[in-house]
Amino acid sequence: MAMINNLYPPIVPDTMPAFIRTKTCRIYFSLPTFNSLADVNKNIQLSIVNQRTNQSALDISKYPSGIKIVNSLGGPDPEINGDYNYYIEINPNDLSNG
């Protein structure tokens, strides 16, 4: 018997504040009701797109595919009330200079 494990995308707010690219940024999200923390805590695939150029905002020398693999997520953040209390961090050295 085959075991099927479907992963559903995280739920993100429809707007997020801008961030300063010289400081670490946190992207907050909520887990879908169909997945547990154990389902997503192994590897998270992250892509960031520059709205001006529609190109990857990640450093292409570190992430040639335009995808960063995050090995663990933060959270739940005790400072955040509500559903969007899990987060991943983007460091300034993850981003391209362009």
C-alpha cells in the first residue's frame, strides 16, 4: 500500500511590510490545516522575486536555481498573536546586489 503525503503551501498575509536589505528579514506565515509542523520542518523551498525586474532576488552564485532551501523554520514566535506566527529568515547575504 502506497502512502501519500500531500504538502500544501503556507498561508501568508496579503500584505507584508517592506524590509531593509542590509538587515535580516523575517517572513511570517501560517501552516495550512492539512499539514503539521513535522511535515514542513524538514526543508522549505523559498523563492523571492524582485517586483521591478521579475527576476530572482536571491544571489545567483549561491542559489543558481533561484531557490533557497531552508532547513528549519522559526516559530511559533511568542511575540506574535494570531495565525501568522511561524517565520523564515532572509539574510542580507542571501540577496543579489541588483
